[in-house]
Amino acid sequence: MTGCPILADALTYLEARVVDTLDAQELTICLGDVVAGGRQRDGQPLTLALLREHLPKEWLEWAISRDRQIADARRRRGLG
């Protein structure tokens, strides 16, 4: 509907238009109005639990990286 690309191998998709953004200190939250969506095929959805089961252990260090990135974003915004 919006002209955005839809991944051919995705189980489902949704399209949304950004209607507002919210400042959440180190994050910016986008509020979207969903205008279309659908299921393209059957299958098991990717959840965080399933992702963690299949990632190499060294990739699971994302939490450390995420904490570092949040601290850097807060510092750049003068939040500590």
C-alpha cells in the first residue's frame, strides 16, 4: 500500500505510516498508523528465545554492546 519493499521470505509483514515521534531520553519511539499487513506463508515466527538458541555464543554479547550504546547515547544527549 505504501510502496515499501516486502521481504519475499518473511512470514508476515505490516506497513505503517509514522504519525509522531516520542523522545524517550536515549531512544526515539516512532508511533505508526498501520495501514496494511498480512501473512505470506506458514512457519514459526522468529522470537528472541528462538534467536538466542541459534546464535553463536560470541554473538550473545549483544547485551554488553547494547548497554554501551545506550550509555553513549545518553552521554551525547547530556543525560549522564
